[in-house]
Amino acid sequence: MMKRQQQGFNLIEVFIALAVGLALLSGVLSVFIGMRITTSETSSFGELQENGRFAISVLSDDILKQNFFGELNAPMDAFLLRTSPTSADIATDCTGDGVNNATFPVAVGTFRTLWGKTAASASEMGCIDDAKVGSDIVQLKRTIASPIAVPNPAAAVGDADRFYLLANVNEGEIFVGNTVPANINDIDDAQIWQYQHHVYYVTEESQGDNTVPVLRQGRLTSEGMDFDVLVEGIESIRFMYGVDTDLDADTTDYFGGEGDGIVDTFIAADDMTSALWSNNASRILAVKIFVLARDILPDLNYENNNTYIMGSDSAGADVVIEGGGDNYRRLLFTTTVTLFNAREDKWPP
């Protein structure tokens, strides 16, 4: 008796098996691709959140503390009662608009501890040559709120790469670190604080075939302003300054100035006049901060057609940045900072 021979699959059965296999494979690939896209989006949003929050946190903290000069409660001309450095004592200074808007105060006009502008060119303030046009620049002057005890007997104080303020409530002296302040024995009941001048702006850097926007910070050193990248992926920063314009001789605010201590309007940097910056016709009481974070690398599976509102202009029209159909995700961060150290410091002309 002959055994039956085993038979294989016929052509139709092979095609059916292939079709079922392809369907299963398509399903698996679909799930895999979907997971990759979700992971990429999650990672992208996480990076945007981290970069944007860090940038706005640093800006908020620094702006909040601008115009803090330790115990010094006198006008800034108290500095000039004692020997203090000038812009000539550092290699490169960042000088903003106004007659008294360099790193150190001079005996004319109002010393501006807060000032900003929208970059109209790459070269600004004499210390910047790569600013992103259309993004704001802001400069701040203050001391670090951690005093150093005055040595007794007199001795050199601080880091040679930094400047410091020796002051009591009435007078003070700015000096370079690792030296003995000239008036260390003459300013009674003084303390010492590290003196700071910071500048923030956005620039663009080439990384391979990609252009990455970055937020840079300039910090005062004994050699001048030293700039470093603070955080990548910050496409634009913008500030609006809240001013109290209700000046009335019968109304006195906390600092003794004429005004009701309430913000009447927020004004963009380029719409701030010299008088507004100098607090002669107002008092700057708050700052709105706008930070637009952008992906470092494009995602070809994403198209950005969103509109981001970065405050308004003098006519009340929204200032917007368009996604323009590119492949970068963006997130807009905004906050408002109250300036507790707002006050007027002015020398007669």
C-alpha cells in the first residue's frame, strides 16, 4: 500500500498568508511609528518647557532685584562722594541710551539701573555685534543680596574679577575686588555687596546645517562685559514696562515720589521716552516679560502655522511672531514682575 504524499500550500493559500502577514506587519509598524512620533513630540515639548521656564525664571529673578544696592538708601550720587571706577577702568563697557547709562554712575542726569530697547541692528550698546534684529535687549544694575562683612583691620576683599560696593545707608564706594577699598575706614557701619551689571539679548548660532537661537547673558568682570550662552532655543524676548503716570504733588508713593503707586499703562521698550526711562515723568513699577522658546531641531512631520502675541505696540496693535509654516514647535511664556526697588536717582544737570 502506497502512502499518501504530503501536499504543500497552493498559490492562493500563499497569497492569503502573505496578505495576512503584511496586514499584521503594517499594524505593528503603525504602532511603532505612532509611538516614535509621540515620544518625539513629548521630548520636544519637554525641552521647550524646560528652556522657556529657565529663561523666564532667570530674567524674572534678575529684573525683580534690579536697583538693589544693599543698605544704601540715599540717591546714587552717594557713590560719587567716594572714589569709584568709571567706564575707562574696564576694557569693554555696555552703554545704553541716556547720559548716565554705563556700568558705573556719573555725576549727571539719572543713573539708569533698568533700560532696554528692541534691537534694530546686530551691533548695539558698543558691546554687542550679533543681536537678533526685532528681539529686545535689556540691561540691569544691582548688587547681590548677600553682604560681606568689612574686614577689621582693613584688608583686601573679594574676587579680583569682580566689582563690589562698600556702603552704609548714606554713602558708598564701588571698588574692584581683591583690593582694599580706599574709604574702608571712613564709611561707618558699612557692609560690602558684589556689584553687578547684566545684559540679556538673543542671537543665532550655526550648529552644523542648523541655525539655533540662543539667549545670551553679559556679566560684568574687571575686564569688561563677558558674554556666555545662557540657554539654547530662545527665539525672541520682549519687555513691556509698567509706568505710573498719575503724578500729583498731593499724592506721594512709598518712596516719596509723586504718584499713586499704580501702573497706568504698559509701554514697549522703543516707545519709552528718555523721561520715562529716567523716571522724571513717571515711575517704572513693573515689567511684563515675553519669552518665545523654539525647537532646536526641525521636525519634518510637523508644520507650524501658529501666531504668538508678544505684547503690543504704541498704537495698541499686537506684536506677533508667525510660525510661517516652518517645522519648528514653539511655546510662549509670559509673566509680570513687580519692581520693589523702584526709585528715582538723579543728579542736577
